[in-house]
Amino acid sequence: MQRKIVEFTNILRKSGVRVSVGESLDAFSALDSLDLDERTLFRDALRTTMIKRAEDIPTYDQLFDLYWSGFYDNLRGAFDEMGGDLSGQGIDLDQLMQQIKDMLESMDDGEVNLSDLAQALLTADLSRLEQMIRDAAENAGASNIENMLQIGFFSRRVQEQLGAEGAAQELRDLAEQMRQAGMSEADVQALMDVAGQLQEVLRKVVRNYMERELQKQNFDYIEKFRRESLLEKSFYNLSEEEVKQMREVVTRLAQRIKNVLSIRRRRLKRGKLDIHKTLRRNMSHGGIPFELTFKQRKKDRPKLVILCDVSSSVANVSRFMLQFVYSLQEAFTKIRAFVFVAELGEVTPIFKDCEITDAIEQALNGGDVINPYTRSNFGFAFHHFWQNHLAAIDRRTTVLILGDARNNYNDARAWCLRDIHNKAKNVVWLNPESPGAWGFGDSVMHRYLPYTDVAEECRNLRQLSKIVDRLLL
């Protein structure tokens, strides 16, 4: 067990989790007081002794499942699925196995000689089968796997170490022996079908083991690759699972921007070296700069007003922009958020009263202040803002608009945006459509462009992060 704890510790370190020697020793001590059959208690004990940063907990939880127990669950699921398939073919696996057992007991010991693998497959001894696969993988050097292209290669090597082909042939030979011993032709054919199914199950579980091994050995690289892929993927094409994953990516990205902002603030607080004043002050030292003088430059945090289209066509873009902005809210003096489809309503109080994920979901559903199921009308929304909220804009305010400007052939009322632009520090428009589509069909983007300081395509998280970062410069 201590060897496995050391291996698990090395995998954590390889994935960027800092675990000291002392913490590993604490884990050994904790295990002396635990019943290893209590999986939850075992996981929590290791996490308590090894993990000291909250951001490392998700990595630990995934690696724990990959290393300690997840494969057995997959193995059991594969055999359960096989049993269901055979049942659909009219084969009662339990009855067939009992018949084989009875016939084997009536035969001489030397007549049937099955390998350990064939016996484990035939009796569905999952614990034994799991250990055999792990041992074969170790002998095949599976821990050296580095990329997806090697999964097939190492899967074949593991099957060779197991003797998978030989075990499959033994099961086919067993079917022939059962025929000679008097088993009915239908049952013999059923046994042949079971042998083929067991061979396929073994192939699948070995491949699954190698996929898990790849993820375990290269967890940090794969996570980085997944996050980078999500950064580039269009908001339009995100699956429900990727939307959940994207929340974590946005959080990490926002934290990275906050770290950069913290460095910028420290530099601004210290100021830049003023060469001219430094030289003048040090004339009495022969020009040697014993006393340094810095330029002091104060940078005010901007005020931000968000006008966010929450129609179904741009819902994901709105979701992540709101999460992004409110994750960085300390970078702004004040944030006011408005949502619209045709009607416009303020949702700022929702973000004050609710946790950010709940607040975003409420905002996307109109926040009980607008009807989100109507047809888009940007002109109507801008006119409502012009009538009721124009006083919120001053020379320190950045107005951030998100929408595709598809106006369903309604009046654009571009003059409302013109008046907003005249009062604001700047107006930034993020459009999830390609610039080539602006102004075509019912798009009125070309009507609004003269009254924006920045208008850019924003269809993935990388583009969104660059624009938000630019707002904070």
C-alpha cells in the first residue's frame, strides 16, 4: 500500500499539485487508523493530508478516481452491459454458466485446462481480472504512454501480456468439448457467442484502462489542451457538458487576468523611472543615480454599463461575458447590467443578492423584468435605455454591448446609441457574428458602427478575454 501511495503522490506532483515529503508521511500515518474498505473516508483522509490549496481539490478528486477505483466500476459496467446484450438475444448467462459448471464437475480434471484469464472471464471474477490487467499493463510499460496515438499500441501490448488470444481460443475449445460431452447445439452456439462477447469486452476494458492511464500520467497536459480547445471553440457549438466545463475555464481565465492586474497596480503604485528628474537630482553626485525619481501616474478604474442581448441565438455568449465581467468586478468602480430582447430591464440587483452562477441563469431568463421569449428589437431596447437610464452614463463610463444586431426589420433608432456614445468614455460592441454578415438581411450592425469606438467579432472565449483585458488597460 505504501508503494501505491508513493505512486499516487508522484502522479499528483506530475499534475502540478504540490505534495511535500512530510505530507506523504502524514498520509501513511492516517492510513494506520483507517479501514481501507471505507472508500469515502480513505479519499478524504488522503485529501486532508496532501491538499493545501482549494484550487487543487478538483484535480485531486479526478486523479483519485482514475488511480484508485474508477476502473473497477468501468469493468463491472462492461460486464453488466454484456449481460444485457446476451439477455436480449435470448441467452440466460447465469443458467448457461451453471450448466457449464455442472458438466465440468462431471468431467475428468485433465480434460479441461483453462488459463487464469479464461477462468476469470468465464466466472466474471472482476477483482481478479482487474489485478491481472494492472499487472499486464505494468509489464507492458503502460506508464510510459504520452499521447492518444499510443493507446492502440499499448492496448495490444497489454492484451499480449494477458494472453487474450489464447484465452479466447480456450473458450472456443471449451464449447467444442461441451458439444462432445452432450450439450445441446443451441447451448453450444450460445457458449460460442459468450466467448466472442467476452473477447470483445476484454478488448474494450483494456483500451479503457489505457485511456485512463494516459489521462492519469498526463493529466496536467490533457487539462491544458482541453482548456485551450474550449478557448477556441465557438459559443454556438458548445454542448451542455462543455458549457459546464467552460464555467471552470472562465473562472481560471478571470483569475489569471486578476493576477496580471495586481502586478500592473503594483507597478503603477511605484511608478516609472523618470530619467530626466533622476539626472537633475543627482547632479551633485556627478550624475551617478544614487537617488531615483519615479513618475507617478494614477489610473482610475472604469465604470461599466453592460447591455446584454439574452435571446436564444446569443445566450451562451451572454452567459460567459456576464460571468467574466462579474468575476473581475473589483477591477471596475461600478457595474450596472441590463438585459434585453425587445424590452430592457436592469439585473444589477440579482448579482448583488445571488451567487454568480444563479444570478447568470436568472439574468438569461429575463430576471423577471423582461419577456425573453419575444423577437429581438435592438431599437426598442436602446430607446428604453435612452429614456430611463441615460443619466447613468458619464465620461468615465464604458458601455459594453453584446448582441448580433439582428433587428427583425424594426426601426434601428441608431440616434439613441449616438447620444449614448456622446456621453460615454467609449462604446464597445461585441458581435458573435462574422463581420462579413454585418448589415445583411435583418442585421442593422452597419447603422450602429459609426457610434462605437470598438466593434469586434466575439464568438469564442479567447476573443472575449482579449476584449475584456483591453477594457482594463
